[in-house]
Amino acid sequence: MPLPDNLLYFLGVSIVLTMAPGPDVIFLASQGLAGGPRAGLAVALGLSSGLLVHTALAALGVSAVFLRMSGEGIEGLRDRPETMAAECSRTRASTSGPYIC
């Protein structure tokens, strides 16, 4: 169980980081100022829909497939189950902590 002090620090930092403008807010503001409210709304809808799709894919586990594919190319998706099982047992033998296979 986390200590209450740690939770307070975490909560404070989370709030500050959440409120800090990122590149998407800067892009939205610049497009809204340059193109007017209609352009700003279009950018806001585009950013929100991209975030929604990304979050949905992450929740479904598709992000893990893309992560593996980006590291090993398309061949990473074509691994045979026995190759993956051997890799898992090798990883399991070399670590002493929790693992995911």
C-alpha cells in the first residue's frame, strides 16, 4: 500500500502535468488563431478522435502487436509458437522477478 505522502506528491505532480499544455494544445491554438473557430473545431475533433482510436486499440491489445512489429518487422508476427515458447522459457530462466509470457 502506498504511503499517503507519496500519494499526495503523485497527485500534485499529475495535476500539474495534466494542466500543462502539450504539442496538441499548441497546434490547436495556432490553427484556431490562423483559421478561425471552424478550423479550431476541426483540429479539436481530429485530435480527440485520434486519441479515442489509439486508446481503444491499446485496450484491445493491438498496441502490443504494433510494438512487436516495429521492433522486429513483419517477421516478428510470423514467429511459430514453438519459437515463442523457447524464448519464453529462456527469459523465465534468466530472470528472478515477475515475467509475462
